Amino acid sequence: MVAEPPPPDNAAKQDFALETRGLERSFGALAVTRNVDFRLEQGARHALIGPNGAGKTTFINLVTGALKPSAGRILLGGSDVTALPQEQRVKRGLARTFQINTLYRGLSVLENVCLAIGERLGSGGRLFRPAGSHREVLLSAYALLERLRLADDASRLVRELPYGRQRLLEIAVALGLEPKVLLLDEPAAGVPSAESGIIIEVIESLPADLALLIIEHDMDLVFRLARRVTVLVQGTIMLEGTPREIAGDARVRDVYLGEREHR
Amino acid sequence: MSDTPLPSVATTSVRDRPLPEAVRRLARRHHPRVYEALPWLLATAGYFAFPDYRQLGAQVFIAILFALATDLILGYAGVITLGQAAFFGSGAYFCGILSAHGWSEPLSLLIAGAAAAAAVGFLSGFVVLRTTGLTQLMLTLIVAVMLGEAANKATGLTGGANGLQGMEIAPIFGVFELDLYGRTAYCYCLVLLFLGWLAVRTLIYSPFGRSLTGIRESEARMRAIGSPVFRRRLTAYVISAALCGVAGALLAETTQLVALDTLSFERSGAVVIMLIIGGVGRLYGAFLGVPIYMILQDRFAQADPTYWYFWIGVFLLLIVLFARGGIIGLVERGARLIRPRRRSVSTPGSENIG
């Protein structure tokens, strides 16, 4: 798994950071994910777009293991993880954020990150030594908060935190896992543009070898952050290409951009 | 990546500076506080102050231990339970049956009671913890009801509705006899409550305990950071069951009788009410809730012998409506008024539930 960029015709030899083959998921008679073959390259900056109800979040839930697929396979760094539970996939470097803030609202900002780092370092299940004496966890967590300009809020409870800061903390918790593949589910959704700057900055400064998949509605953001774009419509991949190709495609305008104008 | 535009606020690493306030606060959270000595001082004083009430005192300590163990599951792991009596009763009956068959050494009987309850916790937890919400609540209840019915039917083993009799308990360490006045029982139960409290306190401050709180706060996030949620919950469930079993075995040993009510729904319900009164998910909720419940029960029963339970219900309603977090929650709020800003973070387990 060397991140050296091979020529395109060599791509078959290379392990993708994340790959799905024939992924399917139905809820009763409703097929939400239909035969999705998706590939995320090492170090990718990839966006997944699509109208509401296209199955984007379901796709994320299938990849992370929160949902079980009805059919198909999921590969992480070339090895099949379809049968692995969610926590094992996290251990292999897969992290995500949530579209709707999913944090420990009654705990402090620092402890939110501590829990993630503790799990990564394998101390999360220790029964005896107090959590507060795991100094390495505390310091790593604090250093991460400083990097994301959250350190001043370290002692505040999450539920007392402004919404935009909570969105940032969503990313911080995921970064505490030091992932190889990061899935961001609408990271800046609902954040006023004055506050979204730091979120975008953080995403732009992610390590180059990290494979990033970002679900986003905001096309400006997609253009700014992504080098590849996949369009998901009614649970299936309609198109994949560079942002410019996607923006120029008539079908995409119809299905996706058009829909946005109607709303 | 050092040339990236993301600001590094401090030029030196956090490791090379004095610890930031937020880190220090978390690092010393588990340190013992002065007020934590209070219950033990009171309990010790109680031994001398109320010599006629030592038997009752022992029962209160048992109830507190039971509530403490239940809080681990209810308050910290966020498992909704109305069936903790299953573990209390398992411990009591197993201890009692062994004792009635001639095994009289009290400490090993406690361990046996804990093991029996832990086994019941492990087996039932496998099913109960795979469900959520109302289903989970009903399953915990069903486990207790089924065990109660089994104990009722198996009269040869348990004595059925007449209760298990014929227990023989040897002196503790071969020296301290469980006397009629409850001198030994008082000290015995107090020491075991202290040990149980120490165990629960250690657990809730440990990374394991914090991850239980994490599961309660957000199960989805806990899974997303790679925590084996089911295994953590099951571990907590078994530990809680074992402690409940110790409490049950203590009751059996100190009263030398085991009755069906150790497995009853009333016992499961009362312990939850006690915790709600004292404060769920707060280490000291059990210490306040149990005595308050017992005093109220006594007072209401004197004032209104027929409908006293109704008044308990009214009181509970008032707590739930106006004092979420119970008495401890009220104290916390009071403390925050006096000393505002961020104290809430440093008192552990003071996080509200949902």
C-alpha cells in the first residue's frame, strides 16, 4: 500500500483505499443502494453528491458497517471487510463524521476527543487505572484541539457549544482516530458561512496520504475541496468525473442542480 | 504537513509546556474529595449513636449496595432495567441454598452468591442487551419474573412461598458471630458496602467507565470510534449483577432467611425509584436515595397505611418534574449557583441523562 501515484493503466494492480463491488441495500421493497461499484484512491479528495434521498448517507452507513448490505462487497485497503463489525473497520483506519451532530453532549469537548483517542490507543476498555492518569491520551487530545482551534473550549460541555463549533468537533473526534480513510457527511451543513471557514481550512490541511470522501450539497465547497466527484441518483452511480466534467453534464444539471433551483 | 496553512496556535508542543487547565482538570477528576468521607463518617457514628437500629442499618447498607450496583447499569451504561432483583435474588438464594446444605463460611458464600448472579447476568445479558428501549425493559422484567416463578415452584430447593429456612452461618473469620443485635451485621455490611463503593468508583473513573458514559450519551458515536459496544455493556451488566448478588447474599446471611420477595418486581422497581430520588448516574445517588425512600415509606405508611404507595408516587412525580437528577442534581445546581462556571465538568458522573 505505497501511496506513490502509479500511471493510470497500472491502476488494476493498486489497492484502493476503499472499494465497493455490487453494493446493494434494500429496506423492504425499497432499494436504497443499487449495484454501487465505487472506488476511492489512496490520498483521494473525492466528493459524493446527489439529490436528497439519493442514498448518500445509506452508502456511508454501509461502508462503515452501521448497516449490513443486502449484497455486494466492501474492501478497505484491498482486504474484504464486508463481514467485519463496525469497530473492526475503525481499527483498520476507517473513520466518519455524522450529518447530524452525534457527540457526547453531556461530556466536555476534551473528553469527547479523549474517548476516541483512548479507543485508538487500546486503553478504552481498561477497568482499573483512572482515565485521568492516561496522560498520553489527554495530551494527544489537547494537542488535536489546539490544532483545530478548539482548545479554548476544551472544558466546555458539548451541549453548551455553538453549532458551528460542534461541527468542527465532529471532525476532531474522527481525526482522533488517525484514519486512513475519512468519510465526512456534510461537514459544513447548516454552518453560517462566517464560521465555515475554519472547517474548510481543516479539511484542506488533512494529511496528503489520507483518502477523503466528502458528502456535500454545497457545490462551491465541492469545487474547492474535491478532485473527483461521484453523482449518486436513486441509489446508483450516475456519473463520475472531475468537478468540471460533472458541472458541465446536462443530466447532472437536470437531476441535481435543477432540483436545487426548484427548492 | 508542517507547511500547511492550518494555524498552530502554540509554537511549542503541549508536552513541553505546563499542563493546560483543561487537561489538569480531567487528570485530577478521580482524586478523592473531602466530602466523600462524609457517608463513612456518618455510618461509623451511626453505629454508636443508634445502637438499637443496627439491624436496620445493616439492611440500609445492603439496599445502598444494591442501588449502587444498579446505577452502574442504569445510570452509567444507560440500560433501562426493571429486573435487577433477578440478580439480587439469585445471589440470595444461591447463598441460602448452599448454607442450608451445610456450607456455612460467610465470605465464600458471598463469592458464591456473586458468581451465581454474574452467571444469570451473563446469560440474560446476551439476550437483553441485544434489544433497546421498551423491549429491553420488558426483557429485564421477564427474566426476574421467570426466576421468581421458578423459585416459587421449586419448593424442595427454595422453600417456595414459605421462604428458605435452615440456614447456618458460621462466624466471620471464625471470630465475629452474626448476633441478634446486629453489631456484627452492621460492621460486616458496612465494610462490604465500602468495598463495593470502591469497586464502582474505580470503574466509573476508568476508561471502561467513561466508555459506558459514552455509550449512554451516544451509542452511534461510540460505535463510530471503534468501541465494542455490546461487549462493554455485557461486561458492565455482569459486574453489576455480581455486585447485586453480593447484596442479596448479604441479606441472606444477615437475616438467615431468603424469601420470594428478593426476586420480586417490587424490589426491582423500588431500587429504580430510590435511584431516581437520589440521582441516577451519580455515584452518591444511591447513598441519598435509599435512606430518603425508606424514611418516606415509613412516614407515609404511618400517615396513610392503605395508600402510602400513592404518596411515594406523588413524591416521585415531583422529583421527575422539578428535580431531574434527583437530590444530587439539586445539590449540583445549587453549587453551580454559588460557584458558577465549569464546575459541572469537574464533578464526575454529573452529566445529565439524555
